[in-house]
Amino acid sequence: MPAPIRLRELIRTIRTARTQAEEREMIQKESAAIRSSFREEDNTYRCRNVAKLLYMHMLGYPAHFGQLECLKLIASQKFTDKRIGYLGAMLLLDERQDVHLLMTNCIKNDLNHSTQYVQGLALCTLGCMGSSEMCRDLAGEVEKLLKTSNSYLRKKAALCAVHVIRKVPELMEMFLPATKNLLSEKNHGVLHTSVVLLTEMCERSPDMLSHFRKNEKLVPQLVRILKNLIMSGYSPEHDVSGISDPFLQVRILRLLRILGKGDDDSSEAMNDILAQVATNTETSKNVGNAILYETVLTIMDIKSESGLRVLAINILGRFLLNNDKNIRYVALTSLLKTVQTDHNAVQRHRSTIVDCLKDLDVSIKRRAMELSFALVNGNNIRGMMKELLYFLDSCDPEFKADCASGIFLAAEKYAPSKRWHIDTIMRVLTTAGSYVRDDCVPNLIQLITNSVEMHAYTVQRLYKALLDDISQQPFVQVSSWCIGEYGDLLVSGQCEEEDPIQVTEDEVLDVLEGLLASNLSSPVTRGYALTAVMKLSTRLSSVNRIKKVVSIYGSSIDVELQQRAVEYNALFKKYDHMRCALLERMPIMEKAAANGPTETVQTNGEAEPAGLEPKHPPTIIQPANQANDLLDLLGGNDVVPVISTAPAMKPASAGGELLDLLGGLSLSAPTPAPPIPMSQPPFLLDGLSSQPLFNDIATGIPPMTAYNKNGLKIDFTFERSNTNPNIAIITIHAANSTEAEMTNFVFQAAVPKTFQLQLLSPSSSIIPALNQGPVTQVIKVLNPQKQQLRMRIKLTYNHKGSPVQDLAEVNNFPPQSWQ
Amino acid sequence: MIKFLLMVNKQGQIRLSKYYEHIDLAKRASLEVDVIKGCLSRKKEECSFVEYKDYKLVYRQYASLFVMVGVSENENELAVYELVHNFVEVLDKYFSRVIMFNLEKVHVILDEMILNGHIVETNKSRILAPLLVLDKMAES
């Protein structure tokens, strides 16, 4: 068998391969040759073959059959064999293969070998891929080598120890005595690796950390070494561009950072040296900047004095002006970390940061954007927003979503005026409309409803923008909602803020019909548009046209649209008398702070905040085919039951407890609240959402007993909402003093016409016996006219197997609850 | 700590790869492809640091050879940049023309410089010492 080719030739041959297939062929051939050579147990060429195998492995071809050969090489006496064997072991083996355990003995012997290079090899391999069993066995040897005077071995042993500690953390104490003298070495290699070892120990165990801080006086030692490095003149050994051993400097600084974090004494000891490094390091080359960067990071992390911190931030500011993009990147990253703590200092560099938004590099742009958002405050909002909007226009799509949400947040917090706020949001919607998140649509709608005086202006601008572009879905959704609500303002041309435009009813309807028909509109958008058209039937006069549109969609393929159209049709035909009332203007929605409604009504992704006009009859969340039953509940009763839907709150889960206007088509699970009693007209209720209580201050309104019969006692406690003084929050406590529990407990209430009532879901529908745990439920009553509160309540429950129903009227409300 | 080091030519073929953290072979291939694509596609003006998954990549181009180092999040990127330069200088000193036919020798050098993801030695003469001894032994 001819001598196997050398690695060099193999590489040359493979490089000549022009296609992947050719290369594969060559490798397979060689692989086969290597395999047969292994089978022959050929000692002389094994080394060469394994080397070739490693190369093939690097290219991605299978090489597992060489594992045992590596072991044989390691066991051989020749250094070259051992070298390749260990290299192979490092590359091919890892602790998942069982073969590696066989190496343990070899490594042990080699650790005690007479030649330092062999020992070095063994240390290197152990340090790279030793498993925890191997580490446990050989830790003693490593520790011995850590104490030798041979610096070549010492540095390798230190890093090997790092690996051992990582694999078997319990062995950390074993290395502790050896570390005592490590730092007194002169050899930089040993110093470097010792610092790494100490860093690893400190990071792993807080006990070690405190031990090093107090007992070992580590900090002074490190400071001394660092000082020597800086002060000493030119030393050819470790010089890199004029700075002596920057790698060691950086490492020491990092260890100082860990030691000084949160510890005053250590931080104080380091202050001087940090200042010295910061001022004396030359910054013309990258090396100097690397050291400065590490220094800045250290200063920021430890408890340094303020002068030092300002120095650090100024260094970062200088970095930002540097031409080298690497340095700018690094500066932006660190500023981002420090902006929380040293806000004012970073503000000074705001203009530079904003300039970085225009940089070509993607990573720099992203950093600059994040930093800009962190720096926005009430004073600079206008200027910053201009820059950010310009950035939004020109940036890559991957940024747009983040930028848009950032802009929304900032605008919300610091908007100087409502008009500015609306303008900004519209600008975002028109430029990056398709990238905004879904929950901003209801947010925006709520914002618009709240700024009453801006309605005309808003709808006019939205209309104009809609004429230009209908492709951005969130924008279109908001616009169609607004046109539906405020279409009358649009047509009548009443805008004060801007020159009013002349829009006829037909034009408005054209636009909406266009939306419905367009291919660009998503189903959700179409839903919005259809509802908007419907709403306009009360606001505009071209009712016939609207009727036509609505009936066309009665046979649409999209189920959602079809359902809506059919219901709206029904509204026209049978319930025309109700139409005006149902489609009246939305009330101002309260924005609850951070209460995400837990019940989501979003199965078709729609977040339409269908609020209900308070004075008028209810809609209930039931499938649409029961919509007709709904209307049976209306009655000319003097106590008109009122249900209000919870207004679209800050939609973390977007518009949770929404009532769809006519039928909760999308609801698969109607509210957990009490079921609707179809046969009982006056007492409608509902407990739509499970909104958590406002934690308002109890305003000292005395509680009262509303009902007490047959063992069931219901108490009312009162609170006044601190967001709206007209709302009283009543918590009912239902307690059962009988021996049997009451199940399926349902509490319903109705109030006179001038009030609005909202019932939230009860804590449970089972009242345990013997007063063990009352069931609570929250009722919110809005009393804008401050009339005397009266309530009719209906209770249904099962007691001892038989259902019980009772009606009662509650008139004894304390005066403070409704004044 | 340094997670991996790759040396790649302009066409994207790997000349040297060393991993300091165990990664499966299959994942290794996709990692390499991603990293190479990410670094080779960057333009001159862009900075040398890229974020990739939970690594930071530091890359440097020397004529037709790219050296890429993947490090963990807490490393000082500028220092790693210097390290790459140091490594290339060492290679330059030993191989008078950087022809990568002696892969095992490059591995020896690399192992002398970086062990288990941390720097061991940065002094060129000390790094090359064992290698020169090895060469002498091979000749004799």
C-alpha cells in the first residue's frame, strides 16, 4: 500500500475541486484510504491520516471512525503523535462520547510527564473538553501544576482550573490556596490567566467574592499591577502600538469591576487608578480605546464618585464623535446602559446621538434609536419627535415596528398638546401604518374620542389622507371608525383648526364603499367600514344608499361581514325606531390605568370599541340568532334596565369586554356572568368584564344592608371612584347563614333611567353555608344627575336542591352614595 | 469568553474553525453559514461588530481572508478586535506568507494563544517557542 499522502497535498487537491460533487468524491476516496490504513494498524502513518481526517471533519464530513485512532496516538511516545492525537481529541471528542473516558489515564500520565510541552498538551486538552468525571479525577494534578514555578505550565494550569471549576463547582475551594501567590508572578501570561481564574471564582460564588475582597487584599494587588503596567516604560515584550499589555490591563479592569460592584471600600481603593488610566491612555489607536472602554464600564458599575462618572460619560461622548464606527457603536451601547442612572449627563450628548440615527450602519442606527427613546422628555419632545419621524420614514422595515411603538409611548407621555399628539399619530400611521402593532388602533380611537374639540379636525385630516392611500390597515381602520362616528362633522365642514374642505355625503360613502370593495382591505377593516357605513345612516341623509350597501353585503362570503350586514338590515327593517338610539355618538371612554380586561372578545381580531349609549336598551352578548329576543326585553318600564358595556379600556388584550353592537358574533364564550333571563324583562344585567376593582379610597360612606331574607343577607359597601366622582362603586357581600350552601347564585340589578349601571362578575356563584365566606360582586353606578339612587334587585339561587327566586327593591341608600 | 473562531476566505469556504463550546455538528453547519453570510455581506463603512443570537461577532478582513470570532455578551469587543490582530500578526511571523497548508501548526499556535475561550499568551515569541522546538525535533 503506497504511503498515504500528506495533509498538504490533500488540501491542495481538494482546493482544485471545482464543484461540491468533485470535492465530495475526493474526500470519499481519501476517507476510504484512511479507513483501510487504520485497519492495518499502521503506526508510522497514523498521525498523518488523523491529520487529514481532522481537516475533512472541519469541512463537515463524518470523521467518527477516527476517534479511537486519536486515543492510540495519545498513548504513543512520539511528541508529534501526541500532538495530533490531542488535537483530534479536542476536535472530535466531547463528553457525550464514551470513548473520552479512556483518555483519562493517558492524560494523567502526561500531566506528570517530564517534558513540559507534553504536560502543556494534556492541560490544554483537559481544559477544553474534560468531562466532570475526568475533572474530578484529575483536579489534584492540575492543582499541583498550578503551584509549580514553570510559568509555561502555570498559565495553562490556571485556565484548566477555570474549566474544572465550571464543570465541578464544588472543587473551587481546592484551588483557593494555590491562588495566593499567583499574582506575584512577573510573567504576564501567568498574570493574565490568574486574573481569569480569579474572575471565574468571583463570578461563581459570592462567598469567594467577599473572601477575596476582605482577606486577600486583592484590590491593592491589582491596583499595583495596573500601575506598573501604565507607568513602566516601553517593554518590547508586550507592547501593542505603544501600550504595554493592553490585554492584561483590560482583564484587570474587568476583575476590578466585579470586586468593586456594590462594595464601597473596594471602589474607593480603585478610584485613583481608574482616573489615572482614564486620563493617561492614548486614544489615537484602537488599543487605547479598548482600555478606555473597559475603564468606562468599570466606573459605571462600581460605586464611584460623581466626578469620575462625569469623566466616564465625557469619554463616551468623545467616542461618539470619533470617526471609527466601531468606537461609535461601543459608545452607544454603553450610553444605553448608563442612561437610566446618569440621565442628565447623557442628555448633553443628545444631538450627537440623534445624528447617529442617520448613520449607514444598521447596528448603530438601532442603538441610536433606542437611546433616543430613552432620552425623550418633556422639554425636547418636539425636536426629538421631528427627528424620529424623519427616521421612521427612511429606516428599514425591521425598525419600523419598534420605532412606531416607541413614538406612541413617547407621544403619550409627553405630548404638549392634543392636536400635536393627534398629528404625530396620524403621521406615524400614514408613513408606517402597516407596521404598527394591533393594540394601537383602539388606543388611538380612545384618544380621539377623548379630545372632543378635535373631532372635526381629526376626521377631516383622516379623510384627506384616506383619499390618498388605503393600503395601511391600522390607519384605514382608525379612519373608517372616525368617519363613521363623526361623518356629520365632516360633511358640514365645521373645522376650526384647519380650512374646512367641502365633502358631500356621496363622496364619503364612495370612500367607504371603496374600502369595502377593495382587495387591499383585510376582513377586519371591512368590518370597520361596514359598521361605519351603518353609523352614518343616522348622521347623513342618504339612507337609501346605505340600505343598498348593507343589503349587498348580506350575501357576502365572509361570514363576519355577512352577519353584520344581515343584522344591520334587520335593524333597518324591523327596528327602525331603535336605530337612532343605537347608533348615537359614543360616550367618552374612560381610560383605566393598566387594567387589561381579562375577557377578550377578539376571536376575529376585531377591536372595535362598541360602546353603548347609556340611556338606551341593552345589547347582550349572545349569538346573533337570539338578537330578536333581546328586543323582547325592552319594555316600557319605568325602571329601564341599563347595561353599559365597559368602555374599551387600555387594550392590552385589546378591547376586552366589548359588546358587539348587535350580537357577539365573535364570542364563543359569553361572559362568565349570570345568564340572561329571557323571560324577565326588567331585570337585565350583565357582568361583562372581570375588570379588577379600582382601588379607590373609601370615602367614608356607610355600608348598608340591602336584603336580608331566608338566610341570605346582602350588604352593600360603597366607594367613590377616583377617576370620576359621579361613579359610585358598590361592592355587594352576599352571606348565607343557613346550613346548606346556595349554588348558582345570580345577582341582578336594575336602576332608574337617569343612572348607568355596570355589573362586574362575582367572585363565585356558590355561597358557602354558615356565613363562611361571602360572595362579592362589584357594581358601578354612574349618577351624573345626582338623583337619589334606587335599585331593584333580583336574586336567583339553588338552595337545598330547589331553585329560589326573589325580587326586592332597595331604597335605603345613604345619601352620601349618590350626592 | 470566546465561543468560536473561524477563518474564512472570500468565497465563504472555511479555512479554520475552532469551537470552545460544544455545538452539535448539524447546528455547527447552520451557525457557520449564518455567521459567514452575516459578515461577508457587510459593507466597508459598517462597524466590525455584529449581533447574532446570543453571541457578539467580531470580524476583521485581511486581504482575502476573514477572521471571525464569536464571543459572549460581556466581552469587550474592542479588546477582541485587538486579539484578532495579534493572532494574525503571529501567523504572519511564523508563516512568512500566510499559506494555510499547515493546518495542524495553525492549531498549535491557536492553542498556545487561546485556551478554553480565554487568552493565555499574547507575546509572539513565547507563543512560537514550542512550535520552533517542534520543528527542530522534526528536522532532527
